[in-house]
Amino acid sequence: MKAARALSLDPLPDVLPTAEWGLRAHQLSADPTMARLTRGYWFRKPEHYEPAMHTLLLHRHFRQGMSGLPITGLHALRLYNLPVGSTQHWVNPALGHAHPPRGRAIASAMTAPHLAWKYYRPTSELGGARLTKSYGLNPLVGPSGCALTHPIEALAVAAPYLSSWRIIACLDYLLAHRIQVTERIWLKPFDREEVIRALSLLPPRSRSAERIARLLSHAVERTWSSAETLTRLLVLKNGFPPPSMNPLVMLDGRERFPDLAWTAKRTALEYNGNDHAVDIRTYRDENYRLERFRDAGWKVRVLTWQDLKQPDRRAQWLGWLAEQLR
């Protein structure tokens, strides 16, 4: 299991009533640096603002009087730091996946606060938040002391907006990471049995639960990033045998973990994201590591996002892989 921190949005901005800002509501509304939380309350957007912060502040503002109102859906997954987001136009056709039922609405869903209610539905004005009845799974403590619905419940709520590969990437993440939600609290490791148990507690005819259960069979332990998930799915779609994900390889007396590997053939695919290009130390260490693999007789192909995206470049590395796995 890898360790992963949940998304931290601290420090959170102060939420103050209109009068304390010294301006009228229409003046605050016209200021692009200000955001309205709910009726009569505003906050100034910090540099690290993102839509999940609005949901977190709204939850914190109302949680005392409304039985908690845990955060759910896309924003809960975002705060768990799961790899949710939109899907580029080329991905679903390349994988042979259907588009998600509400995929076109994901941009608006990512900006709208989303809270869950359990015993009664609040009738108060909640700052434009969407309200969903909780499935009853126990909420968990999240960043800044907020309450987040259980990751599987949040995934079921978000599933209509997510492409299949995104759901698989989220399941991969849960199977591979222990999530640290606060300084002292870690989520216990997830395994398939726990995911299946959580799904069994959802409504028996839930289309989202059925979809997640079906896609769970495509999730693989030790997949450490969503790019690794997508690379693996492209490999399988093109008829190659399943790779081992981040297997342990001893090299120079040290533990090494190639991203996707066919160890019997000493062949590996490595995905290099933006961090490899931005951080010069990461870039140098990665190149040294790859060369040591090659010195040890491994055949390694390094991929970037464009290698996955562009059909001609994708065909080239798939052709290379076919040669190595003969």
C-alpha cells in the first residue's frame, strides 16, 4: 500500500456576513475575488481556491444544525484526492467505452456544492448546493475536520458523470493507497472484499452500484496513478497480456518498481507525467533509474500523455511492445 494525503485546502478563508465586509451585496457580487457562500455570507477567494473549497466551507457553515450534512459526490472524491475529472474526447473511443450518462454535465457538477442528508432533507437555502439522500454508509473525517461520505458512496453518487476508465482509476487508487485525511487519521487500506461489502449496502437496483461492481473486475492492485490505469487499459484493449503493476524488482541492491511490467520478458512501460519535467531532481533520478534497468537487460519504453493520445504515436509504442513480447 502507498501512502497518500487527502487534498488539503487549508488555510480556509474567513466567512463573514455582508455587513462585516463594509459593502452591499451587489458590490460584493460584482467583485471577482469574492464568492457568496449562502444568503448573507461571503468569503474572499484565496490563491489556492478551487470549487471543492466552496463545498467544504458550506458544510462547515451548516453542519452543526443539520446533522452533519457530509460532502458527497465529485467533491468528496476530490477531497479524498481520488483522480476524478473530465475525460478527453479521444479516450472513450480508444478504449471502446460508452460515454457516461451525464458526462456532458461534469463541468457544472464539479462547480456545484454537493451535500448528503440522512434523516430529513433541509429546507434552508444552502447556497445553491445539490442535496442527495445518503445511502447510509458511515461518513469519514476529511480535511479540515469536515465529514465526507464513504468513498464508495461518493463514487456511486459521482458515477453518472464519470467515464468508465475514471471509475476504474478511482478503484485502483483505493486498492493501492492508504489515505491520510488528517495529521493523525489514516483510512484503513481498502481491499476488494471491503469494496464489495460497501457496494452491497447500496440500493440493490442502483445502476451506479452495478456499474462500479462490474468495473471493479478491471481494477488492479498496486496501480499508483490514473495515467498508469489508462496505459494498462490501452494495452489490454489492444490484445496484450495483462502487465504486472509496479512489481518489485531488485536492482543495484535496491527495490525498484517499473510502472507496467512483463517480468518474464524483462519488458516495461514507464509513464512520465509533468512532475518529471518540472522537477529537475526527479528528471535526473528517473533517467538514471531507467538506464540501470536497461543495463540489467530490461527493455523499457518511456511514455508521455501525447504517446497515449496521438494515434500514430500510440501505434508506434504498441508495435514496439508487440516486438518485445513475442
